[in-house]
Amino acid sequence: MKELENKRVLITGASSGIGKALAIELLKNQNELILISRHKAKTEQYIQEIFQEETRAFIYECDVRFKEKVHETYEKIKKETGVPDVAILNAGVGREMSLTHFNSAIAEEIFQTNFLGLVYFTEQLLPDFIKTGKGILVGVSSLADNRGFPRSGLYTASKAAVSIFLESLRAEGKIKGVKIITIKPGFVETALTAQNNWPMPFLMPAERAAKIIINGIAKEKRVIRFPLPTAILSRIIGAMPGRFYEFVASKF
Ligand SMILES: NC(=O)c1ccc[n+]([C@@H]2O[C@H](COP(=O)([O-])OP(=O)(O)OC[C@H]3O[C@@H](n4cnc5c(N)ncnc54)[C@H](OP(=O)(O)O)[C@@H]3O)[C@@H](O)[C@H]2O)c1
């Protein structure tokens, strides 16, 4: 497995789950971290417990749904630590939505966090990445970005938006020296999946997911899909004709 070393890495959604596992793994290799979430104390607590004072982690509180807040936080980050080499835009929420309890407020929360939150940070980072002619922007999407899964329509739609947005940036980024990477995880054991009451094939620990993601970023892969069996399953589901897919999906 390749590692990231001596980099300044910004992570949103660093207080739990995949973001937390990434932070812990990256801190083992002399990276300097900028850790962002709405609950600073949660991040401070695990950093203190695992690393005591001997680490370079700068912790910020920011709700990514608010553009002004993202702008203010990024300005503060630049003053206090500097422009990151790598930004992993990972903050996200998942909520179920059924036909019988439809509520557009859920759409607002999911899109503001999963899509617009990522767009707001991208807006801050891109000018600096273009100026320096380097910088790696990593966005966390999902293997569930390719179909409308029952009861997860809003979540999967937000991830489809993330994937398409990053793909379009990647094409342009090449010319400006900015690398854009899309992460597409299958099921990972976190607070987000703890609320799911359906079978989650090939569910993996967040620590394992973090190692795969870091290896992929270090190799500058374009798209990081894992685990392999879920990636294959996602391809098969994606290729199903509409009627057949709807028949199969309705059984779940
Ligand atoms: N777990 C999976 O199976 C899976 C699969 C595919 C993709 N993903 C994606 O992976 C990413 C991380 O999810 P996870 O599974 O690690 O879930 P998680 O444990 O619930 O972590 C989500 C993180 O996002 C942060 N966050 C949520 N809303 C935020 C907001 N408005 N502003 C700032 N931070 C916010 C949370 O921190 P605070 O609450 O402290 O703000 C938390 O640190 C998400 O984008 C998710 O969609 C997960």
C-alpha cells in the first residue's frame, strides 16, 4: 500500500466514520492535517486520546451547508496553516425517504451537505490550486451513484451529482495542473450505515476503507472504487435495463 507523507491534508467530515479513520491513518505519516466538521470537540477528543500533544492537527468547526461559513473557515485556515496540498471533501449525510413520507426538507439537507458543501469548498480551493499549479482535490461520492435505489433516491441523486460534477472538473483540471479524484465506496461501517436496516453486502471497517483511499490518492488514481465485489455488483446493476432493474429493486 502506498502512503501519503509530509503533506498538508484538509478533510471535511473528520469527526467520525471515514473522515476520522483517514485522519488517524494520515497522522501516522508526518502529514499536517486540517480537520473540519460541525463538532470540533469530537475531533479534539479522539486526537487527544490517540496522539496526545505530539501531532500536527488543526481542528475547525464549520457547517459546510453555509457558503459564508465555508469562506470564513477557509480564510482562517490559510492564515493559520496555509493552502493544503490535498483536500478530501468527505462530509456527508444519508437519510431515507419513502414515497409515503415524502418531505423536501430532507432533499435540502442532503443536497446542501453532500453536493453544495463540496461545491463551496471547491470554490475556495480551486483558485489556490490553479495558482500553485498543483493540488489534489478529492471528493467522496458512492458506488450507489448510478441508480435510484428504493428509499434512497435523494441520497443517491446527491452522489450522482457529486460524481458528474467531479468528472467534469477532472477534464478541465488536467489543463491547469489540478488533480481531481472521485472516491466511490461500497458499504463502510460508520454512523451513517448504522442506521440502515437492510443487508449491506461486503460491509468493511472504516480503517480498511481509509487505507484503500490513501493508497489510491498516493497513486493519483482518477476514480477509487472499493471493495471490488461491490464495484462489480454496481456495474451489473448499472447495466440492467430499466424495467428489469425496477422489478428487482421493488423486491427490496
Ligand atoms: N459509510 C458508507 O457506507 C458510505 C458509502 C459510500 C459513501 N459514503 C460517504 O462517505 C462520507 C463519510 O460518511 P461516513 O460513512 O463516514 O458517515 P459519518 O460517520 O456519519 O460521518 C459523516 C461526517 O460528515 C460530517 N458532517 C455531516 N454534516 C456536516 C455538515 N453540515 N457540515 C460539516 N460536516 C458535516 C460529520 O460531522 P459532524 O456531524 O460533526 O458535522 C461526520 O464527521 C459521506 O459523504 C458519505 O456519503 C459512505
